[in-house]
Amino acid sequence: MATMRALRAHTRGGPEVLVHETVPRPTPGYGELLVAVHAAAITFDELTWPETWSSDGVDRTPIVPSHEFSGVVAEVGEGVTDFSVGDEVYGLVPFDRDGAAAEYVCVPAGFVAAKPRTVSHAVAAAAALPGLTAREALVEHAALKAGDRLLVHGSAGGVGAFVTQLAAASGARVTGTAHTKDLAYVGSLGAERVIDVDHEAVDTERGVFDIAIDAVGALTPEPLFAALRRGGRLLVLQTPPSPELADKYGVMADFFIVRAERAALEWLAEMIDAGTLQVAVAATFPLAEGRAAYESGATRRQRPGKTVLVVRD
């Protein structure tokens, strides 16, 4: 049986349950690709997601984390006609399947697209999830248009940075929030104004924004609701927002989980290759140090961007 090295968790928990070990190499099924992973970006909160640990109520352990990847097609499953062995690709593994913190990953072909040509595998992997999330938020949910006033809470974060850049490129008037150390970075992304959350209140301007996006955490603060005009729209990326606060401020508040579609991945790759988007990588770790990579999320990072596992040089 062919084997590979992978980062796995045999019991539910945080980074402390992750182990680097030898496991059977997967085989692609119908409509799937086997990808030799070169880089896998991580989301620190994924070890808290229910779908990481179970699917349709069935325990999935042992699991492989990390669902954002870039690599090279190693094997093509039956029914796949638009990829060939040797193609450079990137994409997202469905969240209820074993992820890409491994030397190989099986992924449905519809969740994969040609890798952006102008960047490394590490950068491509770092772009997949936040880039797709930002696109879906702005294009499909917010219907952002030129001139809209947009508040991005957490503009220096993985998703927030993409939202800020895409919105600015679309002609929106963007205000971001960030810690003091990240103010200049957020300004470089195209924000007209940056609220320093270490010294200013988020709702310094109340009732003036058309759209607000919370790209920070699970509990959306009330000042984000207050910052919106009546009839404005709030988008939340972690957990459903409070309907009581939405009613109190007369705003529409929505929650969504990003979908991975090839057309969206192709669009994102074109934006990266055109130079429209900066993709920040905060830190890289070898696969063997995957546990340390996840542990690094407990401290405030000095650099913005995603943390990436480098599987192959």
C-alpha cells in the first residue's frame, strides 16, 4: 500500500492533538483528482468547526486539517476530462473531508482550478479561502456597487484584506478597522480611512455605512450594527448574527458559508495574475511542524496574512 506523511488528529481537540505521521495515500474516486500538495494554508478556527470532526452526525476521526491548497495533479480519477497529470492547480477541499495538510489530497475536480501563474504555491494556497469568501460576500450577497460606503471590520485579516482590496477596486468607499501596527498596511489595500481599534470606537460614525462586513470573530459587536444606516446590510462570516440587534437598528444581517466553485477560483486567479490583489503570507512552517503552525494562532501575529504549511519546496 502506498503511504504518505500527513498531519492528523485522532481525537477532538486543539493543536495539542495534532500528530505528524505516516498514513495510507488516498486514491481518487469518480470525478476526483489526487493532488501532490506543495502548500496548504490553515485557518486557526477550523479545529473548532463541527464539520471538521463529523459528517452527517458520523465521527470522522482521525482527520487531516487544512482545506486550502496548491499543488500538482498526480492522478486523475474516472470521469475527469479537463485536468491532466502535471497540471498546477489550487483550490478548496470540502470542509467535511480530509484536508490538505498531507503530501497528497483527494478533491472533487469542481473544487479545483488552474493555479495563478504569477505566484508561488504558498501564495496561491493562502489566496483560496479568503479570496473566495471576499468575492462571494461582495458580489453575491452584498451586491456592492461603486460609491457604496463599506465598513470592513478586521481589514488586516485574511478575508478582510481581500474584501478591502476588491471593494476599493470596485469603486466603493472603504473604511477598515485594524490594530495600530496594521494601519499603514490597510491603507495600502485601498481603504480611504482606517479606524484604529486600539484607540478608537468602531462606531465613531454611526448610521452612515451601506454595508458592513465582520471579518473578525464569532461574536459580532453591536457597534457594527450601529454603524449602518437603516436598511443597510451586515454580513457575518463566523456565526449567524443577532436578529434582535438587526431589528433594533433596522438593518439586514446575513451569515453564509463560502462555496468553492471552479468559475470563482478562475476569476480569483485572473485577479491575482492581473496584479489587482496582494496576497499576504504571515508565516510558513514545514508540514512536520504543523502542530506548531496551529499553535501560533494563539498569539498576535506580527505580520498580516495567512499561515501556510510548506509540504514540498
